[in-house]
Amino acid sequence: MSGSTQHWTASRGRALRGTIRVPGDKSVSHRAVMLGALAEGTTRITGFLEGEDTRATARVFEQLGVRIETPSASERIVHGVGLHGLRPSASALDCGNAGTGMRLLAGVLAGQRFDSTLVGDASLSKRPMRRVIDPLSRMGARIDATGDGVPPLHVHGGQPLHGIEYTLPVASAQVKSALLLAGLYAKGTTRVREPHPTRDYTERMLQAFGWPIRFGPGEAELEGGHVLRATDVAVPADFSSAAFFLVAASVIPGSRLTLERVGMNPRRTGLLAALRLMGADIREENAGEQGGEPVADLRVSYAPLHGAVVPESLVPDMIDEFPALFVAAACATGTTTVSGAAELRVKESDRIATMAAGLRSLGVAIEETPDGAIILGGPLEGGRVDSHGDHRIAMSFAIAAQVAQAPVRIDDVANVATSFPGFVELASGVGFGLEPG
């Protein structure tokens, strides 16, 4: 779907009030479908994210011969076929906009007996895949990409895989997960180390599905030759989706908002630490566990924010939340400095350049650096920004508009459906001024 003709007009609403639940965690939803498909038995998933990315992953496994039922919205019943029960698809496997889906599928398909071709939309077709192709090749996989290492990917079947020890040059949960999934099919031990710990969704879920795995911050290890056993998965609310409301309620005067059952994986919640460093008032209540993941209710109240130097140690744990953090920084008093986040330049868009251009158009003083930005907080003007089809940037500028002096038109917003279906309705319901165009 092209987002070029879709836009929002966002303007000041009211103080955010109420209790809401954002959609299910995208990362957990992807992995629940994948492991459910490869497991022995039937897996019931509740809280599944009804987004285009996760639906694309489910469709891919249906193409590969897995029966998946949808008894109701946000629910899936996956009839597993076992590790070796997938069947070849007569056509290419379309991952849509889902980088997670494509990179993890590369690991799964590397261990199959048949060839597969992975394709994606215009945005995904520009994203780098060498980072996953190269280590998988060391395991014995054969994966062809275009000359500069971007999709489509042709994954050759019938290649015997062997375990490797691999240290990631750049911390990436997606690459780590691809190697661990290939490791299910490999002879021997697959051991992955990271320069910084990243989210451990795959490790936790493999454990929940009964696969012996050893893992801790920054490392994971498993052996091939075991069996995945179906289990029910209750998907927590997505922290990245909650992030937009955490920032919005922090910067819109008079706001008091509660977000229910948010996934609190410690490798995902760096934004909480960064916002608290800037003076945010966010409290955790009713902590528990859901779908193998820690969860809590988050109660956020408006608090004047001040600029801060964001510690580089937090960067891997908040890489998807930087667009929202940039808006928080623009609304804060003083200067906020972000560094060590070069990964942002190869996400759905170059998020540093796109956020900088959009914030400048709203009158914010921001200086780009190769791996981050220096942002001087101050009043925001109205104007027009282009999200370049990046869902997280579109939603971040919807926040900015709530404190801007005039309305903001946000162009190219169709891809919000990839991660946060119903965002406009949920945001408008708690106080945002937001109209689809």
C-alpha cells in the first residue's frame, strides 16, 4: 500500500486522561507464530498484534503449509508442523514492511530442504541484509541477495548447517535471532555473543517452547537436534507502542494516563530510563509475567522535562523509541545529546535525518551527528512534515503537534498500520487532536 496519498492533520487536543491498552507486542507476535508453526502440536496465541507486519509473517507460514486459524481479533491458533514439516511455496514469500520477519525467516529457511525467495515492500527492499547473510553463510547456508546486499533474498535449500561461535559486530536482536533459529537445524552448538545486550525475546520463547537454551545478557547458546513443543502464548502490550503515550503524557500539561500490561523486557525499556533522566514521572504498578515476558501497568503524569545526555549504554535498549525521544527532547528545557545510535540510519527510514528535517520544519534547533543528534528544546511551530513512510516517525510527530503553536500536517502515514492499527482512534479517545486525511 502506498502512503503517499494518506496524511494526518494533528493539532492541540486536551490533557491525556484515562486507562488504555495498546496493541500486542510486535516482536513477541512474530516469534509466537514462527515457533508455533515449527512446534509439535497446537499453539494458541492471545493478544496477537493485528498489524500488517505480523499478518505478513503469518501469511508466509500459511504459504509454507501451516494452518493458522483466526477465531477472533488478536487471536491465532497455529497448527504446528514440526521443524521439518514446512512445504515449499510456489511463489515468493512477501514480508511486506517487516524487517524482523525477513531476517528471522532467513534463519528458518536456511535449514529447509527446499529453496525460497523472500521479498518485501519498497522500504524493506532497501534495508541491509548482509549482516544476517554473512553469519548464516558461515553456518553453511546459501543466500543470494542483490549486488548491494538488499532484498529479494533467495535462500537455497538442502544445505547442511553446522553450529558456529559468532560475535556480532553490531548489536542486533534480529541477527542474533536468525542465527539461533538456524541453530535449531544445525549440527552442534550455535553460540552468539553481542557487543551490547539486546532484547532476548527469541531466547525466552524458545525456552517456553521447550528447547534447551542457555542465555544471559549479551550471549546465547543452543544445540541442534531437539524438538519444539506447542504452548499457549499471551502476548504483552507492546512497549514501543506504549512509548508514544509515555512521551505524550509527559509533555502535555495536565495529563495523567495509565497503560495496562505493558511488556517490560529489560532489553526493551531503555526509554523509561532516558525519560526519567529528563525528569519524567512514570510509575510501574502491578508487575507480573505474561507470555514468558515481564509486564507492568505504567502510570504517567505530566512533568516538565529538562535536557540530558542520553547514556550510550541505553541505546540498544531503546533503538525503536528514538523518534519519540527526539520529540521529548524538543519539548524539554535545555539541550539533549544522543550518540552511539548509527543504527537509526538504516531503519524504515534514516530516522536521524528524517526526524531532524521534520523537527527543523517545526522550528526546533537540531544538529545531526553521524550517530545521533544534539537537540535544543524550545517552542514548536506548526507546519508540514514528511514521515517517509516510517510508522514510528509519523506517530512521533503526532505527539509534537499536541504541543505545537499551530496544526501540523504529517504526510505518508499509511505504514502506521504495520505496527499500531487503531492508533488514531486510541489517541483521539484519550485527548489527541488528530484527524486522518
